[in-house]
Amino acid sequence: MKDIKRELKSMNFSADQLETGFMLLDLAQKFAAEIEPMAGRFDQEGIRCENGQIILPSGMDEIIQKLGESGILGTFIPEQYGGGGMPYTFYAVTIEIIAAACPCIAVAMAVHGTAIDSIVELGAPEARQKYLPKLARGEMLGAIAFTEPNAGSDVGNCKMAADLDGDHYLLNGVKQFITNGGKADIYIVLAATDRAKGKKGLSAFVVERKAPGFGIGKVEEKLGIHASPTTELVLENCLVPKENLLGMPGKGLSYVLRGLTGGRIEIAAQAVGIAKAAYQKALKYSQERVQFDQPISNFQAIQFKLADMVVGITAARKMYLGAAYLKDQGEDFLLASSMAKLFASEMAKQVADEALQIHGGYGYIREYGVERHYRDARITTIYEGTSEIQRVIISREILARD
Ligand SMILES: Cc1cc2nc3c(=O)[nH]c(=O)nc-3n(C[C@H](O)[C@H](O)[C@H](O)COP(=O)(O)OP(=O)(O)OC[C@H]3O[C@@H](n4cnc5c(N)ncnc54)[C@H](O)[C@@H]3O)c2cc1C
């Protein structure tokens, strides 16, 4: 935590922002300490679906509720809508802190943050009034629903239809792999309002879980982040009020890509949190495990792994903080966010792998908990744009600029 605060102090935040921000981070740290002993159980229990209801591991709903009551979930929502009115950067740091304890709660926070960001930036006044205060207090949870069976990296190949019918749009189609699916109260959904125009006929909406015609389909079983629901959304004549259209019709794809640019900072923060947890376990284990009559931390092969881990974590944190700061300043953060996401997620994958290696055979055994980080880290190079897609964005940006 000292490292993070030092980093934030070196940025150009006001004294008031730092004071309030540090209080939020201390609070997040307290939550992390409470969550950490339960994270292994959350992973083993996973999620269940009963009568179309998603059931989280016991204790998890209460934590999310407490995060809402604490104000953390509304960190960067403007004060006029009941939020903390704080820079987005502080929200990203709370995600890192929580991710070190439980990446499933952290990714719930990440997609909640991306949904909030879309409504703050693009929501009609009615939608802002209706949703932001509840999202700020955690009385509502947010999610983003862009991916479809044939629209993954190519998110613009979206087939979900949105047809205007009087005061409402009727949405029809399927989204898949949706984080917080069935748990979130509102979803930012991409759908085609003008199918003839292809990518230029896509629009973004706020869709409520309780809307008529909203359902969840398949609940995915996964390699890691077992306590994070990943589901299909099945919309059948799903009724969405006209005022839930975000921004302008036909601009949905650019809004979604913009939303993902912010979301990548949050996933980078999540990746740093996962890596930090894996590193801390490896450091401790290396000092306790004796082979050849000495702690294995005496061996240079192990020391160098630890050194590389710290370098990676420190660099990745600087990168996501830098991207978040640009976003807070209203500057272009596309390149910074893709670089942070690419670097942090690949780093987390490697750090978790080396942390497991330092544990030797014990690393492969569930009881020691380090294999969970290895499984959980793996998703960070995939969602919110794969590493390949980040390289596509980075190369396109640098070639256009230089
Ligand atoms: C656990 C989980 C949670 C998720 N949560 C959400 C969510 O909340 N909301 C949501 O909308 N989506 C979510 N997703 C979807 C996720 O964002 C997509 O899976 C991801 O963007 C990749 O899409 P895809 O799976 O269709 O892979 P594809 O796009 O089919 O990619 C397959 C492979 O081809 C590569 N590839 C594709 N295009 C190119 C290219 N142009 N150049 C180079 N390589 C390329 C990819 O990098 C990848 O290696 C989630 C996915 C998972 C697994």
C-alpha cells in the first residue's frame, strides 16, 4: 500500500483528493483483509444457478453490498448523482487491492465501473438520475454485454436487433460470456437499430434485468474466476425504454470501444492485484521452504524469479496508473490503456506461473492456494480485448502517430 500511495502522491492530485482517496484505499484494504481468507472457499464453491437465479458463494453478496455502502462502488460517480466525485484513478486502485484478495469481486467491480462510465458519459438525464445513485450505493450492480457467439474480438459483427416500437425498443438476440450475468441489475448492451448499415447501424442501451423479455441462458463453467458468473443473456422482445438509448443511434460501436478502453485499465489493475497476491505467497514460501539445508530463497534461481516479479508488478502498476490519470485529465488514453492491459495481463500470467514454480509440487496442489492465482490470471489476457487485439490497437496507434 505504501508503494501505491507514493505513486499517487507523485501525480497531480489535489490534497483533498489524496486525503479522500487514501481513505478509500484504506477501506478497500480492510475489505481485502476480510475477503482474503474466504477467497479459496469462493473458488471451490463457485456459482450455481437455481430456477434462473444466480447464486454466489455464501458471504459474497454481503461483501458486494458492503462495498456499495462504503462508497467504493461509486468512487468516480459525480457527487450530484450520489457518488464520491473522485478521480477514476482511485477506483482503479481499489480494484487492484480487492483483486489481490479475490479477483472475482474485482472483475465484478471492473464491469460495474465500465457500465457507470458509459452512463455518466452518454446517459440521457433520465437514465443518469434513475441509475447512477443506485449504482453508487451498490443497490444496483452494472455489467457490459457486447460479446455474441460470432462477435468476439470483432464486436461490431453484432447481430442482436433493436427495433423501435412506440416509446420502447424491442431487443432480440443472444449475448454470451457476460460477467455479472444474472446478478447485475443493468447491462450496457450493443444492438443493431439499423441492420442495413452494418457497424454504423449499431446503438448502445441500458437494459434492466427486470425488463420483460430479459433472461439468462447458459451459465459457463470456467478454468478460473469460479466465483464470477459468466452467462449468456437471452433477450426476446426485451422491452427497453427509448430514454435508455445511450448517446446517438448508430454510434454504439464507437461508444462500446471507448467503454472498453476504460475497462482495460480496470483489468490491468485486476491483473496487478492477482500478480501481487501470487508474488507475496511465493516470497513467503521461498523463505520458509528448506532444501539442501537452507531456505530456497538463498538460491539465485529463486531470487531472480522474485526480482522479475517485483519489476513486472511495479511497471504494470505505473502503466495502469498513467493510463487512468490521462483518462482523468480528459486526454487521449487509448494507447496507454491498451499498453497497460497488454503488459499487466501478460505479466500476471507469468508471475502466477513462476509463483507456482517456486512452490514446486506444492504449487500444483489446491491446498496451497497458489494454483488459484495461476488459473485466475489466465483470463486477463483474454477479456476486454485479447493480447493480440491490444497489439493490433497499439501498432495501429503508433503507426498513425509517428
Ligand atoms: C470469463 C469471461 C468473461 C467475459 N466477460 C465479458 C463481459 O462481461 N462482457 C462481454 O461483452 N464480453 C465478455 N467476455 C468476452 C471476451 O471479451 C471475449 O471472449 C474476447 O474479447 C475474445 O473474443 P472471442 O472469445 O470471440 O475470441 P475470438 O475473437 O474468436 O478470437 C480467437 C483468437 O483469435 C485472435 N484474433 C481475433 N481477431 C484477431 C485479429 N484481428 N488479429 C489477431 N488475432 C486475432 C484472438 O486474439 C484469439 O486469440 C468474457 C469472456 C470470458 C471468457
